Amino acid sequence: MSYYETTEIVELIKQAYEGNAKARETLRTINVPYAISNDFSEMILVQKKRVDICNEGLIQIRNEAPTKGSEVLQVADIYQCDNEGSSWVSTPIPSCFTVKKLEIADGVFSFISKDNKTTEGTISQINVSMLDLMFTINGVTEEEIEQCFLNISTTVINTPKLQKKSSENANIEHNTIGTFIFDKRHQWFVKNYQTPKYKLELVINTFNRKSAKRMLPIIHKILNKLDEINLNAREFASKKLLEVKNNDWLEDGEGFITKDDFISSMLIYTIIFNEKGDFELWYNDDSLFWGHDITIYINKKGKPKRAVISG
């Protein structure tokens, strides 16, 4: 059976969303259970991946094809795409539910098992229901996978009471930082920010334009200290996650990672500023955690307070 690399599918779905006929045709040739929206903005693909199972029975999914003799589990790769780009996450599927096919109707994905049982939900419901399983560090139990998966259809999604349109939120200008544009889908303000040292996305996490404008002096101050903040954040991440990497996330044949290697592998690509004054630094991990991101949560004084594997 074929195995589909997530990086390749991410690029294909991005091209398909933009109207590339060849990419769309390639996606239609996938020969494992999958379903994709008509506009190619959402897709779920189910395939077997290699897993590690520790003595306590905890399951860790590797984002790689099974090898001879390895433990395997069905995994749902969830892809989303919009005008800002494409992304993916993976979530395990319980062994008791062998997916035979996937269907989509009106944004609802239906997982249909070989014995004709069905679990269904939107991608938002799936992401919320399975969230803790996607980003766990030490692994999850089969019972946890089953409980979360079978509860997808009953998961309640809290949507904002107020949704702003792009026409209702004019651009926000700053004479040094530049222009923030309102993102209707995410209900926040965003801009691409580039200097000789950095190329990243800045996000103001609010749909309230007045609140966003009040945050500009804080953002400006943080950007002026970004070298120091970035260094401290990576040092903090190495203290919190280096041992986790070397204990639980080494590839076969991979040697222990040093602190310097860990820090140099982290590349910042997004900062999300919150209304309370704290913010999040998002880093590409250069495969430290098999393609997952590293997120550092910073308090309003600029000090790191939490580091997690995400994305």
C-alpha cells in the first residue's frame, strides 16, 4: 500500500487550492481512504504509520512509513489550506475502528469502518476532540485514543459571537512596523515582517481594531528587543525539551542532540500577540520533533513561561 509524505501532500493541496489542475488530479489518485472538500481547502487522509509502544503501553506516533516488523496504527492526516498557506496535523485512530473509507458532505467528514460503524465531524470538531492526543510528548493509551475519537461527533465548537468582515476592519498602519491586514477567517490582524535577520509573520490576536491599535507600542517594543527575547526563548526551550528529545524523540540511529544543536535548529517564523500583553513565539523544529513546531509562551515582561511541542 502507498505511503504519502505529509510535506508532499501539503504542497499538493496548496497548489490544488490555487487551481492547479495537475495537483488536483494527483490528489484524486490517492489510494488510501481520504476525502477532500470541493474547493480543496480541507482534506483528511488515513494511512498506517509507524508507532513506538513503551512498557507502560503508551503509544507514540512517528510521522513515517511503517518498517518491517514495526508496530503500526492508522492515523488521520488533517490538511487545511487558505490564502495564507497550508498546514497539517495528525491524530491517531483507535485499533477497534479500522477505517474503510472517508466521505465529506457540507464540511462534515465521515469515517466509515470495515464493520460499517461511523464517526463524523468537522475538522474543527476533530481538532478539538483529539487535541490532547496530537501534541502529547510521552504518548497516549489506546483507551484515550478510542474515547476521544468516538466523541468527535458530540464535540461542541465555541465560535465567536461576533464575526467581523474585512470591510469592517480597515488596515492598521504603523510608521515603523508597517501595515497589519485583517484576516477574516482567523478574526485577527496579520502582517509579514522582514528584516536582515528575520522573516516571519506578526499576528495581533483580536478582531477589535481599537484593541489591536493599542497593542502597537507594545509590539514595537518587543520587536526592538527580539534578538534578546529570541535567544532567551530558545535557551528556555532547550532546558525544557532537550531531555524529552533525547529520551523519546530520537530517530533510529540518531545520536544525542546537544544544547547548541537544539538551539540552532529552532527557526522563528510567527509571533502571536495577545490582548493581555503576553505573546507566543512559534518555531520550525528542523525535524527535532519529526516536523512538529515548538511554541514558547512569553509573559508581558518578555520572560518565557512555557515551552510545548505543537503544530
